[in-house]
Amino acid sequence: MATSVIFIPGMFNPFINTFLGTYFIDQMEYLKAREIPFEIMPVHTEGSIEKNAKIIRERILNQKNLVAFCHSKGGVDLLHALILYPELRSNFKKIIFAQCPFFGTPLADMAMKSETITSAFFKIVLNGEVVSINELSRNIRTSYMQSHAEEIQKIISEIAIECIGSSKKPEAGRFDSILKIPRDFIQLTYKLPNDGMIPTESALIPGAKHTVFEDLDHASAVIRLTPQVFDRMAFSHSVFEEALA
């Protein structure tokens, strides 16, 4: 059976597609050039991991030989699906978890300090649920990863998994990242190397293969319209080549 690829986007997917260019566009062009079929999972990126896990299950239940490319919260959604529905694991050939906040982010902690405002913003502007932010807070994610640690290690033993983390160091005198403000906030406040959305270490599941980029923000691997220069085609080749062989 031929290999196919599924993409699972992160939070603010509708905003990104509207204002910053199509999410995953270079990854999709890479696959088109090689005539590899692909599909973007119709998850509600501002919805709960419970709801998105069900959406993923319904979409891929009868598919096989899948390679998944998950970005940001998309990886949290897929991991939850694999824990809830173990029967899905045999459907996968490889999973690429790119910059996924498995252990949470300080930005979610900060947002939940003003839960009323955050909830209104998510409901009115994004048609979303504030639980989607709360589920990314560091205490909740750390507790989740600890309570499911045994099952997660089983998943790693059954599927080839690559976790990609990154950090973006400030460049003096220039607006070096579309995520410069949150990147600097996390660095200055928490002293944590980060990509502008999540700490580097949050993306790395113990026991999985780790790839870390030391000069990459949270957006530029999957979105074109950012200040950072990044070779997304070379990146796509590096993560897909082996799995598509």
C-alpha cells in the first residue's frame, strides 16, 4: 500500500491561512512534486484535545501506511488520539512532531491568568474554547505526560517518532522573528530557550528521536511570510525522505 501524508495544524490555523499564507505550503509542494498523496486533518485548532482526537480517529480509522506531520498543538491532539484509541497506532509508518508543546508553554499560563478575557477572545474571535489554551498550560501538560508516561513509551516503541524542537536567539538591531515579542518574554521572564511560542525542551518526548534547530522560530518552518529566512524545502526533504522511501 502506498504511503500517504496527513498534516495536523496547530492553533490559529484560520488566522495563519488568512494573513500569513497557507500553512504547510512548502511541505505540500514537496509532496506534490513527488506525487505523494496528502490531506490536512479538519481539526478545530482552538478546540479541546478530546474533540480533536475523535475527529482524527474518524478520519484515519481505515487508512494505513500513514506519515503524520504535526505542528504545535496538532501534535498534542494526535498524541491524545493515539492514547485514547490504540487501534490507530498500526496505521502509522512515521510521525513527525514539529515544535509541539507536550510539556506546555508559559504563554498558556499567562493567558489563563486572565481567563475571562481569554475565553471571550477565543469564543468571539476564533469560535474556540478556552479549554484549548488551558490544556497547554505547563502544570496540566506535565501532569498529563507523567500520568500517561507508560502508554507514551509504548507508542514510541510501536511507531517511528521524531520530535523537532527549536530556539531562536535574538539578533541585535533587527526584527528577526514574527514571534520576537513572545520569544523575548519567555527568555527574559523564564530564562528558557524557546521558539517564540514554546520552550525548546517542551517539544521533546523522552525516548523519541530528537532533532533540535538552534536558529528557528515557531512559524518559519511551516509558513512563508515571516522575517526569518529558512529553507523549508530542505527541511521537508530531511523529515520526509526516509519515511517516503
